[in-house]
Amino acid sequence: MSQLHEGASISDAVQLAVMNVEDNPLFHSVGNGGLPNENGKVELDAAWMDGNTLNYGAVMAVEGLKNPIAVARKLSGKQRNNVLAGEGALQYAINNQFAMRNNLSSLSLKKWKEQLVIETNHETQEAYDGHDTVCILGAKNGEVIAGLSTSGLFMKHAGRVGDTPIIGSGCYADSDIGSAAATGVGEDIMKGCLSYEIVRLMEHMSPQQACTAALAQHQKRLQRSKNIIGSMSVIALNKEGEWGAATTKNEFSFVVGQDEGSTEVWISSCEEGKVSNTRASDEWLKKYADALKHGSGN
């Protein structure tokens, strides 16, 4: 928010917000300190969408990048070859002089070694601590931006890609309407193209109504399949700056900030199918801060 006060563009503010999480090893599901795949490698996904142009850029299953969101943003300026994977994404970043980093921290390595002695069932894997993606939505002066970054599911198959870098699933932005983003188990989020669906619904309803309706409808459809359904959470922001959030979890935290106002932490929860959003209490914030310090937060 301080960047906006200093006159930065909404695009620069969104990128900086994502990079701050990518660079913070206390967040174990994004960038530095991200939890690795089954082979002990930290593979990253990131996406960027410009609502003015509908330009989109993404990297997926790439190792060794310091800030994958910066690469995704640059790729969004290309009309072709704007979504790159693995070695191709890494080589593009090297050729364009983006910074590299070994993202496997001592703590994430320790968690991986501990998990090796436990059999991983890839068919029932869950998102890390409710959500495992940093999703930043921004709107200012008619411009809408979405930026996402993640290291994905802990102990995932090498090369596994979730919803984050998939347009319309992990995020979608249209400056005529607004933007939306999703986090949780990507395999289930992708089945409903949730972010695109929320933006489409926002043409006719508020962001909160769109989040609640899209997630409830998608969950109901998945339940008919009788498969195991993973956690899913969504956020949305329309072009006027109104926001919404919904989740299938008991607790999903997110942050709301305004250019001329304060930044607040909110909690979305779902009990017996009913979604509610409340401001985080001082007690909750203290517990969250303590969890981060002890390496158990996200």
C-alpha cells in the first residue's frame, strides 16, 4: 500500500506485493523456502494478467527462479510463447537476466526429509494450511491486475502443475468488470475454471455474491462425482474496488487494503454450507504471527 501512496502504478504494487511473499522464507508454499516435490526439488508456478489488454503470462514447473512473478509479468507482454514451462521457462529467465536463487531452505529440506518416512497418497493430497498460493488482485483508475505465485502441493509429483498458471482457473482479470483468483487444490479448482466464472458473474452481481455462488455451484457439481474434493478458496475485486471472498474451509485468511485506508486481515469461513467473512481479531493475529515464527504458518 505504501507504494500506491508514493504514486506507483497498480501493476508495480501488485508485483511488489507478490515478490515480498516470494522472498520471505517464513511462507512455506511460495518462492524462497517453498515446500518441495517428492524429489526434494522446489518447482514454482506463477501467473500475471492485465485486465486492460487481457494479456497473460505464466511460468510453470520451473526451478531456481528468485521471483517467478516478475518473469510471468514480462511474458504477459508477448502475444505468442507467453506461457512457458520447466527448462524453457528457466532459459527464458536466464536470457533476460532475471535473478536466480536456490529456494530450498534448511527448514523446507527438513520438512521434506521428515515426510519421506511417511507414505504420500497423491490422490488425497491437500493444500498447505488451507491455501498454498499468494494471490494479489489490484484495481486503480480503471485498471485491474492479477498476480499469483506458488510452489504447489507439498510432495507433489515432479512436473505437477496446479491451477495457478492456468488462465481462468488460478486467476482472471478484465478491467471492464474486475478480477478473481483461487487457491487450494488446483486439480479441483481447474474443473470449474473458477476465476473466470466469478468474473463472469460479477457482470450482474457483487464480488461477494459472485464468489459465494460460483464456489457453491462448483462444489455441488463436484459432490455429484463422488470423488474426494479438496479445499478451495476464492477472492474477487471489481473495478470499483468492492471485494468478496468465499471458501470451503473452516478458516481462510486474506488481506484487504485500500489506497486511502488501512490494511486489514479478514477471515472467511464455511459452516454447514454458509460462508461468512469477519475481521481477524487481535488474538488471531497474535497466534498467526507466533505460528510463522515457529515455522508452522503460511
